[in-house]
Amino acid sequence: MIESKDNEKLRLVRKLRERKHREREGLFATEGEDLLGAGLAAGAEPRFVLVAAGSGLDGDEVAPDLLASVSTLGSGTRAIAVWERPAPAAPAAPCVYLDSVGDPGNVGTIVRTAHALLDATVALGPGCADPYGPKASRASMGSLFARPPATVARVEATPEPRVALLAHGGGGLGELAGAATLCLGSERDGLRPAVVATCAATVSIPMRGGAESLNVAAAAAVACARMSEVRTDA
């Protein structure tokens, strides 16, 4: 049983909290039995699994207080797995492109939403949060294993035609019919004009009751659901 805080595996888990180390090592960590199960179900093989001693789970047993000390969850966890970052697929239709979406919870939620509603790949443009960080991986609920996000330097790497989702001023959601890529922008500023210029159409979600806008993850869910409907209808 692991009982030293200086254990090599515990040190690696602590390092993987930071994006620079995840990118340098080509690894990331997940916490909890649900994400462990999702990774295994998708055919991924963890580098190693740490489990709380006495939990009955398979893995390297760790004194519970030590495992809790490397957890990013306030309540601790019974299992932490370390994985290699999946090789991303090239963006293909249907695709959801994110531009400067910096909140990791939103990134992870959109990965989950795109997978669930469109079986789509998410393409991450400049300024996006790391989908393999702790908060994003939890929000993805394992979809990052089934549909690993792609990272692209420019929106032009995504398939055409593209449709831009704007907070205001766009056309109706019927314009999503035939779209290969749905483009979503940052939580505060929306899509940059340079990205909108590459799109064949713009759409907006009608607002009721004086609300200003939707959270980007909620807007993605509405748009992905509509894309799924029009693709099925076609």
C-alpha cells in the first residue's frame, strides 16, 4: 500500500493538475469511478489506477488521506486514473468549433453535448481551456474518451459550410440545415469577426422574458439539438 506523499505516482498526479505538465507528459488524470469506467468502456488503458485502501476497487491501494490530498475534489475520491491523452481525430462533419471558450466546465460540457446529440467532434481553436483538465474532464462525463477533441490553429481547418451562432442579430435556427460545422465563441465576447467571416450563415437563439443571452454551453445544447433534428429530417 502507498503510504508516502513522496511516492512517484502521487507526485505525477499532483503535477498533472497543471496544463503545462499535462501537455509535456502527454498524460492526464481523472477522478472517480464513473470516469474510470467510461475510459475503460471506450477501450482506453490507464497508465495506472490509484484507489483508496479498503474500497474494494482494483488498482494500487493508497492510504485514504493521501489519496484525498492529491484529489481536486473537496470531498476526495476513491479512484484516480492516469491516462495517455487520446490521439484526436481530424475534424469532420458534424463538427462543433470553439473559439476562445476559456471556462473548462463549459468546454467539457460542450464535448459531452456534441457527442450525445450529434456524435460530433469538438474542434478547439485558440484561447480554449484544456479539455483534459480536472474540471473539463469531469464535465465531459467520459465523452472525451469516446470523441477526443481536436485542436486546430484556425477555423479554416474545420469542414464547410460553417454556421456561426451569435447572441443577437443572426437568422433563424433553420439555417443550421446542411451545416457541417457549428461555430461558438467565448462566454463574454462571442465569436471574433474573423471567424464569422468564414461562415456561410449566422444564427441566433430567440430570447424570451428580457434575458440577455444564454451560457455558451446551454446555447450549444440548443443548437446541437436543432442540428440533430434537421440532419434527421434531411
